[in-house]
Amino acid sequence: MDNIWTSLLGLCAGMALFLYSIKMTSGSLEVIAGNKMKTILGKLTGNRILGVTVGAGVTALVQSSTATTVMVIGFVNAGLMNLYSALWIIMGANIGTNITSQLIAFDIGVFAPVVALVGTFVCIFVKDKKLKSVGEAIAGLGFIFFSMSLMTSSMAPISKLDIVKEIFAGINNPFVGIVVGIIFVIIIQSSAAGVGILQAMAVASAGQLITLEQAMFIIFGLNVGTCLTALLASMSGSKNARRAGLMHLLFNVFGTSIFTAISFVLPVADWVRALSPNDVARQFANMHLAFNLVTTVIMLPIGGLFVKLVEKLVPDKGADEEGVQYLKYLNPQMLTSANQLGLHVLTGAIANEIGRMFMFAGENCRKSFHAVLSNDDKLQEEINNREEYIDYLNKEISYYISHIMLFDMSEKDAVTMSALFKIAGNIERMGDHAVNIAGYAEMLEDKKLSLSEKAQSEVAQMEKMIAEACNALAKTKTSSVHIKMAQIEQKIDDLTDIYREHQLERLKSGICSGDACVIYSEMLTDFERLGDHMLNIAEAAAETGIVSFGVSEFEIPTVEEKPALKAASASEDDDDDDDE
């Protein structure tokens, strides 16, 4: 009895060391890979084969499909990756996670203490952070093999107990095995670790305690259960983030269903066993690999249908159209998991939220001039509602930037964050000027005033110029947008000067009243300052590493073409058609 208790304690110690070692190795490898890995993950995914390859490679590097999937959900949530790219990477992540079980199948436990010792010495005596992470990864790998030896030796006497044999004999039912695998991986939080523990059990009992036929269904369950961590991580994210988490779960559920059905009619276990007839640990590793590889091959051609399925299961709610104020790309969980997601994701999410904010502000700026011409109550209400949304987004974006600035970051990242903060502030000021301009319509109505036809034509030209400026900011690459915007801003300044001269001429000739001139002069000031703020945005955008804000084009109004930048003296000829 004492031997059994000693074996149980040894098994618990081995399992604890094994789980910690896997976590230690995965975390260290992720640090070594750094933000470059996350950048590659976000960019090299346009092609499905390339996406699967990148997903498998990154997961093999960090030794955790869950870590890769959580990063993918972060990319999707930030608007940096679409669902199709996410699916290819998730497929690849399922393949890449097999590297751990394949490594474990190598019987190198005798060398494990030496490997662990070398890694530990590196951790203790090396000061460089990157090299320390390398040492931790080496030490973790050594401890993984050492813990496997410890679990195997401790499991040998336990596997001979009748009660243990009876428990494992009850797992002959495939569905029981799947449920056991799901519960097991929820507890240990790693499908690779679950396969490793199964390998230790099988080796300890020479394949008598748990057979490949039993283990295969537990392995299927492990793959389903490991999706729950990523699914929970997606719940507080955007609609597409929830879709990505659900996609990961459904992918493994479909794979499990397919393999379970096939196992009833085909000798799947016999085929896998034939690959390594005398190596039970390798058989389990190969079953794990076969499950993920075959499932990926089956699902790869129909990935588009799979994406459409999750889009139906998590439908659009049209929050923007309903006027509900919300953040589309940012959520509080991104601040707590910043180290795992990386600044690349956070920067992209903030840039996309700023893009939304700019869309609202740009639309208000354009329509504010139209409001002056039409004084439509419904249009005034739309502008005011958008302004409230702009203020909300500015407050939330500023909150996230201020918290992110507390993280350790490079000088380049700090400059980018400061630039994004400056951009958000200038967009908010654009919204304020748009409200001012729209408000002049009510002032004119209250004072029973109207603009002359000439002034109305100038207002229409202002609307067109602002729409062109917004399009320049929306579509020009941030690296060169400040040059283009400087040219447009100069045109706005020139127009302002010309229109002020026209206004004085109308005032002198008695065509325009003094009160109307004051209101029109204030409008010109807002028009000019809109150009200043948009130039500030362009200059700040050039300091960021982002390509663009990814927003759609603004509608440019059609107006009767007049030489907007004519010299004031040249435009005097057609001032006879101005009316009060």
C-alpha cells in the first residue's frame, strides 16, 4: 500500500512538473519569437495554403495551438484579419500543436536532466533577456522529458491495480472517451499535455492499461475541449472575434464527428498502429497528427462555406444603424492580454476605431454645409447624434491609449501612440466645427435671414472641398498623405481668402446684411479651421506605422462648376446675380 501512495505522489509530481514545463516552454518561445511573429501571423495569410503553413509554423514555434488561436482572435477583433484568413491559421494551428506529442514520443529521458541543467545555467548566469528566454525554453524542454520519465515510472505499479483497470475498461464507449477528453483538457488546459499524459500511461503499462482504440476517442475529445479557452477569450470581443472562436470549436467538432463515424466502418486504429507497431507512444502521437491533418485536408476546400455558416450562427445586428454607441475593435480584455496580443494588434485596433470616428466626423463635416443650404430638421438631428458618437469614441480611444502608454514599448511605438492620440483629438475638433457650421442654419432662420445665390454657391463649393479633403485622408497612404493634404489645405486657405473678399464686396454693395455677413464670416472661419485640423491629422498620420485608416470614400457632392480659385478681381464680373 505504501508503494501505491508513493507512486501516486510521484505521478502527481510528474504531472505538475509536466504541465508547468509545457507552459514555461510555450511562454519562453513566444517571448523569443516576439512581435515579428505576430506581424507575420497578421500579414502572410491571404492564401489558404500559406495561411495553414503559417499557422502550423507559429504553433510549432510556441508549442500551443490555444496561444495561436487567441492571437488570431485578437487580430480578427482588431479588424486586422478577416474570417477566411483566421480559418486557415486555425487549421494550421491544429497541425502545429502535434510537435509536442511527436517530440515526447522520442525516448530521450536519459538525457533530460542534462538538457534541463544546461537551460537552468543559462537562466541563472546570463543577463540578456532574450538569452534568458532561450535558457527557459531549453530548461522547459528538459523538464518535459524528465517529467515524462517520472510519470511513466510512477504509473507502472498503479496500472496494475484492478480498480484502475476497471475505470479504463469503462472508456471503451467512443462517446464516453470523447467526454473524458473534453473534461480532461478543460482541467489541464492543453491538448498536447493531454496526449503526453496518455502516452505516459500507455508506456507504463506496455499498452495494456489504455489501448489505441480507447485513446483515439479521448484524443478527439482533447481537441474539442482545447477550443473552449479561445472561445471564452472571444466572448467579450467583436462579432467577428466571436465568430472566429466559434469557428475553432466547430472545426474540431466536425473533425471529431467525421473521425468517429469513419472509425465505425474502417480500421483507423489498425492503420495508425501499423505505422509504428512497437512504439505505443508514437502511435498516440500519430493518431493526434492524423486527426488534425485529415480534418484540415477535408475542410480546406470548403472553408468558404464554413465561414458562411458561422456568419449565419452569429448574425449582424446592425448596431451602427440603430445608433447604439459601441467600440467595434477594442475591448477591455485586450489590455489584460496585451503581452500575448502584442502592440501591433492594439495599434491596429485603435487605428480602426479612429477610422470609424473619422467616418462619422467626415460625414458630419460634409453634411453640415448641406444643412446650411437646406436647414433640414432631420439632417440637423443626424449631425447632433453623430457628434455624440464622435465624443464617445474620442473618450474611449483616449482611455485605451493612455493605458497602453503605461506598457513597456519601443520609442517608435511610443511615437505611434502619441500620434494616434493627436489624430483622435483633431477628429473630435472637426466634429465640433461641423456642429458649429450646421448651427448657422438655425441662426439664419431665427433672424429671418438668407444667403445670396452667390454665397450658397460658395457654401456648396466648401462642401465639395471638404469631401475631397476627407477622401485624401481616408485613402492616401499615411506615409505620403501629409504632402497631399498640405496642398488641399492651401486651397482651403485660398478659397477662404477669396470668399472673404466676395463677402466684403456684397456688403459694400448692400446685397448682404451685416448680420448675415457675421454668420457667413464665422462659417468661413470654421471652414478654414477644418483644413487646419485635417492637415494636423495628416502630419500625425505620417508618424505612425499604419498604412491607412481603412475607411470608405466620402460622397463628393455635385455642384455647378465654377472657377473656385479665380482671383478676386476676375470674379467681380459676375457679381450682379447676388440676391439677399
